[in-house]
Amino acid sequence: MNDLYAECLVKRKTPSKHKMLMAMMVSLTVIVIVAGVFIPLVIYGGLALIVLDVFLFRNGELEYEYIYYDRELQIDKIMGRSKRKRVAAFDLQKMEILAPADSYQLDNYKSGQYRQMDFTSLEPGRRVYVMVVNGDKERIKVMFEPNEQILKGMKYAAPSKVTI
């Protein structure tokens, strides 16, 4: 069997807007709880804000897991290290090209109508790859950060379409 299995986990950088929102929500929660000491009914608002804070903190931590198996790339989103959701699956037979984001080979794909999907860490200096795939109704431009094992598997499966 020539099936290759490879996986890679990429932690997404929390945007500063989200960090600021979390700080403001925690401050507001503390203020409402302190006010609840003096006005008893306000404590229920504080409890509701605590639940909202927990939700924000859990969803603020985001990771992407790339799984490559048998000519298919699956991408899962992991929220708060506990909740997993499959966000995309791509068949390599429908792929047009895979190349580094700064590659000249992607020049032909800069113009045109694409649905963009970004599964990167948003960290500067990381090696980002772009994959153009023909979807059911539209063309999709996927940005992700695969490891060497995934790249080698994809290169083996579609050598004319993959540039490492």
C-alpha cells in the first residue's frame, strides 16, 4: 500500500482585537459583580457575564490540524483545546496547484474570483503555502502551513501540481 498518513498541528495567534475584547469583558464582569454586592439583582447580570467570558476565552484559543491521507487533505479547527470541527476537506485530484505563497508560479492565480480560506497561524516568518482547488461551485484558494511530511506526500501524489 502506498497510502501516506501525515498530520500537522498549527496554533493560531490570537488577534489583538480579541485580546482587548477579553480584557474589557473581564473588567466589565468585575465591575458588575462589585455592583451586585450593593444591588442584589445586578449579580445575575454578573453571572451571565461570567458565562460569556468563559465562552470568549475558550473560543479565543484556536488551532488547525491538517491531516493528509490517501490523496485527501482534511483541515480541522480545534477551539479551546477541547472542541473539534471539520472545516474543509480537499481532494488532490481537484487541485490545480500547490506552491509557496511568494512563488512566481502563483502569478496566474492572483486575478480571478476565488473564495479564500486562511488556515495559517498568522505568525510572521512562517512558510505559508497556497493551494488552488476546484470546488463544487467555485474555485477556492487555500492558505495553510503544512509540514515536510505532508508536502512530500502531496508531491508524491501529484508531482506536476506541487512545488515545494
